[in-house]
Amino acid sequence: MKPLVSDKKAPLAEDAANKGTNDGAVAQTETVLPVEKIDFSNVKIEPLFEESVDFETFSRSDFRAVKIEACEAVPKSKKLLKFTLNDGTDRRRTILSGIHEYYEPEELVGKTAIAIVNLPPRQMMGIDSEGMLISAVHKVDDHDALNLLMVDDRIPAGAKLY
């Protein structure tokens, strides 16, 4: 029988040996990658909204994990990417997003992103966009920067965010 996959790491053999319970366990090693230092000293973010939104209004927004099944540039547009998304239902969702300046379509296929899925459809370049992908935006050295919010691929399509 195969063991269930777990996020917990098995104890290292030397840990087991220190406890006197090695019983022939094979030594495991973890690869520790160096942490890349990010210099945030040149980053500027937009100020927070002064206007409040009540919880009831916020809670009507339906944030979901979506799997990016296909992504392509929209013809005649320099900014728009057309996403075909699995939103956990049996139909595919199309969302257009103006992030082509920051991402090439092929690098996004297979990723898991976050979208608001209960916005009314909006026509863009003659295509209905059925929601909005969530991104973080800021400025670095007076240049716009954008990062599409992507999450662990173990999160299933359609998972609701609270």
C-alpha cells in the first residue's frame, strides 16, 4: 500500500539515530536554496483607499482559484491576453487581462491564479471577459510593475477564497 502524500517532512536519519530509532532508515537531505534578497527601497505603492467598504458589499465578491488552461495574445491589442480558465465548473471561463507587457502567454499556462468570477461580462475587443484576474501593482524606479497573483498548484480549480 502506498503512503498518503503529506506536507510533513520525514525525520532525517540522523534525527532518528539521535533518538535511537534509526531501524535502517535511509538518510534524507533537504536542498536549501539561497533566498534572493529583494531591494524594496525603490518601490512605491498606491495609497490605501480612505473610503471604507462594508463587509456585506465585500463578501458579495466571489474570489476563486482558477487553472489557466490556455492563454493567447488578443489580435490587434498590445496589452490584452485572453485566458481560458477552469473555474471548477464544467464550463470554461474566458477572462481578458491587460498584462501582456508583463507576461508572455506561454509562461502562464498551467498556473493557478485568483479571479473574481461574479462580475458581469464586459466586452473588450469584441470578446466577453467573464471576470477579473487579481494582480499586485506598484512602481519600481518610476516604472510600473505588475505581478499576477498566483498560488500553489495544489489548490484545486474553483476553491473559494475567504
